[in-house]
Amino acid sequence: GAGVSQSPSNKVTEKGKDVELRCDPISGHTALYWYRQSLGQGLEFLIYFQGNSAPDKSGLPSDRFSAERTGGSVSTLTIQRTQQEDSAVYLCASSLEVGEQYFGPGTRLTVT
Amino acid sequence: QKEVEQNSGPLSVPEGAIASLNCTYSDRVSQSFFWYRQYSGKSPELIMSIYSNGDKEDGRFTAQLNKASQYVSLLIRDSQPSDSATYLCAASYNFNKFYFGSGTKLNVKP
């Protein structure tokens, strides 16, 4: 079956511009997670959605970062006024209400 | 203190040997545990999950959980060069948030 998909796969943007990253979770998965991974580093938790509950935004590094999930499915991560330190791979994962996470291929963001 | 800690490695083992990867965790995340494999430039892929004390085997992989000592390990038997990757340990309390270690790089030499 179809896995988690993310778009775009690569994004190059100029410092100060806004970017939107998209995630399509596995059909039927109620939980959706966003992570950030810098080169050679581990995964940094950003935000978590579970069903209709309020999202856990505790990992968002600044108020320039926001995310929404429409209709309990697709999610968009928005970074406003991008900075060079935002350059990283942004990974989305989904899971059933309780269970293992499955990751998408990621979006590589480069801020020049 | 980080919730989940791993030795960054690299861990080098000869082909056919047993690779042993270890992970320690803090109390706050002591419920569910996961091992992921991540090839360079790729996203993490799930290998195994373990929720109860003891061993869980799946093919060449065995996960071991010891809640009293707060560690979880992954054994890879008959290691192959294709097992060379970074292995990420993750822990979760109540499946609401997952804490990942920084990963251990494994090199399996032919």
C-alpha cells in the first residue's frame, strides 16, 4: 500500500522567504508527527497531531514555525522568514492511534 | 539528561558476526521502545518494537528490553554489509511523543 508521502522532495529558498512543506500520511493513520534532522544529527521532534485533539507543539523551535492538519489527514508545516539555521531534512511520520511510526522520504530544505 | 542516549560509534564488526547496539533511557519515556535503521540520505525505517521486558526476535534481529536497568538493545546476527547504516533507538510514553537517540553508526566489513 501507499506509504507516507512528502512534497517537495527538495526546496531551496532565500533567507527571509516563507516555505510550506506537505505531508500525506498513510490512509487510516490518526497520528502525524513532524521532525527535523540536521546533517549527521538525530531527529528533533517538532509537532504531533492525534485525531481531533489539540496538537502538541512543544517542539517547535520558534514562532516562525507552524503546522496544521486539515480533515485529519494532510498536514502542512510552514516556516516563515526562513533563516539559514532552518536548513535541514524535515521528516513526517504517521502511525495508528497507538503504534509504530512510519516515515516519509523527507523534504530537504536549503536556505541560502 | 537526554531522554534517550546512544553511543554514536562507529561500531565496526566483520561480516557474519553479531552486532550489538545499545540504548539507555530516562524514566519519563519508559513504556514503548523502537529500533529504526537509517541509510545515508534516506529516512528511518522501522525494524522492531518492544514493549515488555525480555527478548523479542524477528529473523536476524533480536531486541532486548531491561526496564530495571533502563536499557534496550538490538542484536543483529550474521551481520551483512547491507546492514551498514545508522541505527536509531526511540522511546515513547503513551505513544504521545517519541524521543529519538542520536543514533549509532554500524559498519559491517566484508
